Amino acid sequence: MPSTIPPVSVETRSAHPSGSRDFWRKGLTLAWGDPNRLSDADVLRFQWPSVGKGWEEGLINFSRSRVLLSPPANALDDGRLFREVARLRDTRMVIMYGSKDRVVRIDDGAAEAIRREFPNVAVIKMEGCGHDPFEEDVPGFLMALEKSLEGD
């Protein structure tokens, strides 16, 4: 069966993977709660997958498939799936988010609404962190996660 997704042509316009030398650093500063804490090692860890030949085409094809292909008719949307999992007995859910997340913003009102509707879901705000609190404050993330899983 022929593909309905048109082929992709990818051209690399720079000697550096992903464009300019600062491509990854600039992007990650938007996700980090405190861009001054973004280390060279953090940037390199995110950059590594992009050094393989053909990675751009793979990323574009993956993105297109997510956008263009329809989910199965019986697939649950994210909201229904969340509700069904949250209501399972003997299942714990923990939502951890950074107070300075500029990618997926969760304000205090939304967090409180989740707590009210789903009392068995722990909602934890990590102060000063951005979109990836597990990257920015590993010890704090693990401590908060362990604490939320220990108690009832």
C-alpha cells in the first residue's frame, strides 16, 4: 500500500548538527527554570541524538506520523485515559512540574483542580524548576517522588 505521507527532503545548511553552534543551548534555556544552571553537560546530553546521520529526516517523519495519522477509533483521548488510570485501585499517580515551566504551564488553580477531582493523584510543584525538574534538580526530584510514594 503506498504511503500517504509525501517524502521529505532534508538539507543540512551548517557544519554543526541542528544549525548553529548554540541551537541546543538556546532551545534548552527556554525549558530550564534557571538558564544559568544549564550546564555544557546538559546541552551535550540533549544534543547527542542529533549527531547521527539522517537524524533530521527521522525526526521529521516521526513528527509527521504523529500529526497526520489518525489514532484507532477505540483509542482514548488523553483526558479519558488519565481519568481511567487515576481511578484504578492500588495505582498511584504523581504529577511533578516546575514552577517556572514555560513549555507546559500549570498554574496553582489547575493543580488544585486536579487535587480536588483526583484526591489519589499527588501534584507536586518544584520551585524554581522549568520543564524538566528531573533534569534540573535530580536530588530534589527523587526526594519529592520518594516522599509522595511512601505516604498515605
